[in-house]
Amino acid sequence: MLKKYLLSVIIFSVFSLQSSAFSPAYAAPAYGTHMPEKQRWTCGLERNFIVDRNMDNDQGASSVDKYFVTCSYGIFQWLSFDGKIGVGNVDWDRASDSRLHYATDFAGGYGFRLKGPESEIWGLKSVVGFQHISVHPDARNQEGTKHETIIDEWQGSLLVSKDIGSLVPYLGARYGSVDFIKWENEHDRKRIQSEKYYGVIIGLDFWLSDKLKLNLEGAFADGEEYAAGFSYDF
């Protein structure tokens, strides 16, 4: 058991370092295919990033760092509600080559997942999910102008997993967008949409015990995204 915990810490650390080093990152984690039992909770910690997400109409790019406490609740055996609360900060690389940094403040999100077809013989599970994350960083004052922003992420996903002992790798696809909402001096509120994207999801749940697991996830195709976290079933 001790070896499992040490291995999980090493994997988590390496994965977290990679997530801050690779770009571009594009979306919210899809949570994998594990869902809490009916009227039970799964809670944990999560770290994920958006790096240089291109905005439409030559509006530059946005970067977001997010850290969350997460909780999922089993409404039914086939339906779970996913919620998270934490903090995040935002950088906006404007088309004018200037950069604005919005300091760390509130972030939160919600979503749901539906169980799809399963095969006990083959150890296969499938899940359809929807996720939304909103980041409300602190305002930035620059040259007498008060800059404020909200980041909205929207995503739909489809995942299929395979049980291999304590390892549960999964593969899937996602579609979504990121909205950059900004205003200055409490006026001229504008919503700048990102380029919509499709992505391929590759992830892994590593069970350290019958209740505790490490989750690693990456998204590829139109970009690269990394997320890592621990969760526990209650």
C-alpha cells in the first residue's frame, strides 16, 4: 500500500509539472467514468490549466490557472451531479501585444454525467457528460483603467473506460468553447468567444484503495490539455 501512495505522489508531481509546461491547453477535465453510488459522495482536489486559448476575431489569447475542491453526488445510480469550488487567475495576451494579468480570486463549476452502456464481461463502461467552469479573477488597474473579466468554459464529452485491476484507462472525445467576458470601468461589457474545438481525451484512474484514486487526464487533437487530482468515495 505504501508503494502505491509513493508512486501516486510521484506521478501526480510529474504530471502537474508537465501540465504547466505544455501548451496550448484547452478545456475542463471530463472526470473519467467513475461515478458515486446513489445518494453517496465523491470528493477531492483538482488542478487544471488553459494556456494561450485563441480568441475569435483577432482578440489575442487567454490563459487560466485553476485549483479546485471537487464533489460529485449520485442523484441516481445512472446520474451524478458534479460541482467544484476554488480559485483561479487569468492572463490576457491582447492582439496589441500588451498583456493583462487578473489576480487570483473565485472560481467554480458544475456539470452532470450519465452512465451509458456497460459490459461486465469485458470490463467496459461509458459515460456522457457536460461540464461548465466559471473563473472570476480580481480586477486589474492599468493606466487609470479598471479592467475586469470572467472566463466561461463549456464542454460536452463522451468517454469509454476499461477496468484493468487497480488501473482504469479511458478514451473519449469532447466538444466545447471558452468565452472571455470583459469590461472596463464597469462599462462596455463584451463577450469574446474562443474558437470552438473538438478534442480526443486520454485518461487514467489509478485506485490506491477501494475508495481513494488518482486521476490523470490529457486532451489532444486541436490542442493539449492536462489535469490531475485525487478523489475519495464517501
